[in-house]
Amino acid sequence: MTEDSMYKLDPITDNPKYEGFAFVREESVRGIVIGGQSRLVWDFGPTDLKTQGCAWTVPPLAPYWSPQRVIGRVRAFNDFPSVNLIIPAFSRRAVDVLREFLEPNGELLPLVSTVGEYYAYNITTVADVLDQEKSEFQWIGEKRTFNDILDINHYEFIADKVTGLSIFRLVERCANTYVSQMFVDRVKQHGLQGFHFTKLWPLPKEQNWQADADREWKEELEVQTSKGRKSAIGNTVVILLTIVGKKPNKAEKARVAKLMDEIDSLLYSPDARADAPLLGSLEGDDHVEGEIRLFLSCPDADALVAKLRPFLQTLSWKGEVKVLKRYGEYVATNCREEYVDL
């Protein structure tokens, strides 16, 4: 491992303990309108990407910013929850540890949350440090221009240009966050939570960094299992609610929305410790003919049902309420299932 190794930084998205924020406000604070629509997340990107090619910049956002309210099942130990999955966000604890990297390379923009002190981060350092001849790109269609890059299969950085970089964007990938070895080392040294680093360089040309990331994730699951810990999303509990017609009516939709909030409040504890066991997480709902289904991922279906049983036994619902335990992820097609007698 060299001193100037480079990584892609992402929030943890495969463990419900590390869920992120979402902006309450939808529209741009800079007044950006594209195709008749305005989105706050667009304020964190370049405004001259299509017209200027590689010579794009990220304009300052701080002059327009007022502390923005965010919502989400973020736990206070999460130091890097992100906002809307794509905007970097740091806890006050992480800002204090990483300040010497963050302040010179972007803007720390305060958020308003019920969890603690957090900041969205607008990365303004844009680095033109890839060797485009030795890197390998995925292209959209037959064109080979900057705007036609779909992804990067192999990163080859120019060693002389990366010195001093800590957190930055690449001219070829404006939406991604890249960090250096010294940034990674600082995060690990202080035990910050919620950061997912994928090494990109230096790697042999034949080595696929995306496959490595998948393998590392699977290996971590195996390590946790060998230590007697269950995967956070290994089992599923499905709550099935019989409805009056083939599709849910307005009243049933409103009741389900309230019910989901009530289940969330039972399972979500913002002050939980990082090593506290996770009972489960509500993932979403859908409906089939005559029935609404709520899906909850969990490490242990039996433990989650035991937690929910008193609530479900007193649930106010006009139709039948059934509960299904699936000893596998909700997308698994061949796993043991068992209905629960409430």
C-alpha cells in the first residue's frame, strides 16, 4: 500500500443501522430549474458540465444556504449518513476529526436534525489527475467524449498529480466522492462510523475494483457470522393486511402510512450504540389483489416478531392481520417460511 492510495468513499447502504437523511425541502436554493423541475440536490453539482466538458467547476453554495431540515432514521453513532444517498454528510464529531481535509476542499453546510449536529458537504475541489490513456472507461453508445462516460472500470492516477489530495471529485465523475490514504487513515484512527471505502488505485489492470468491493462485503458478512453475529438483513418479516377491495382505498392508504410510522417508532432508537443488536428495519410496502404487505428486514425473524407481537395484537385494522416469518432475505425465492399465530 502506497502513501497516495486512492479510494471511492460511499455511505454504508447495506446495513439498516446506517440509514441516511433526506432533505425536507425539494427545490433548489440557487434557483436551478431543469426541464421545469427544481431540486436541492442539483445545487451540489456543476452548473457548466454539458457546455464546458472537463473544464467544469462547482460554484459556492454557502451564500445561498440556510440550515436545511433533514429527516431519516439516522442513529447518533453514524458519522457519515449522507443525504438523499448522494450528498456527503458528516457528524460534528467527524468534522472535528477531519476538519483540516474538509475545510480547504469544500463547504460545510449546517443541517437541522433531531439526531444531533450534522453538516452536508459540498465538495469544490475538482481534480484532473486520471491518466485517461491507461484508465479503462465504460461508454454510453459509440461516442468517446467526456459526457459519454458511464463508469470507470480501471482507475490509473497520475502519481505526480495526486500529492496533497485528500477529498475531491474527478473531472470524469462529478457525482462521486474520492479520498486519499491519509483521509482513510484518519477515519480509522478515530473510529468514525458509517464510512465505506473502496480501494481504486494502485491496482493491477486485471483486478476489478468493483468485484473486490463485492467480495470484501461478503467476506465481512462471513466474519460476522463466524463470530456468532447475524446479518442485519438475513431474515424478513411480512405483515399482511386484508383490504376491502382489490386495491387499497384512500382511508386504508392513510391508515397504512400511520401504521408504518408507528412501526418505525418501535424499532428506531436514535441514541442506540453502534454495537447494539438491531431488531429490524421497515423497508417498504406494496399491495397485491385484496392485500397490503409491509416488509421488514431483520437479523432474526423470531426476535422481531416477539418485539412486534404486543403492538400487532392490539392493532386497529378492519380486515384480517397476518404475519409471515421468512428465514431469508425478502428477495430470496427458496427459504423457509412460517405464519405466526397472533
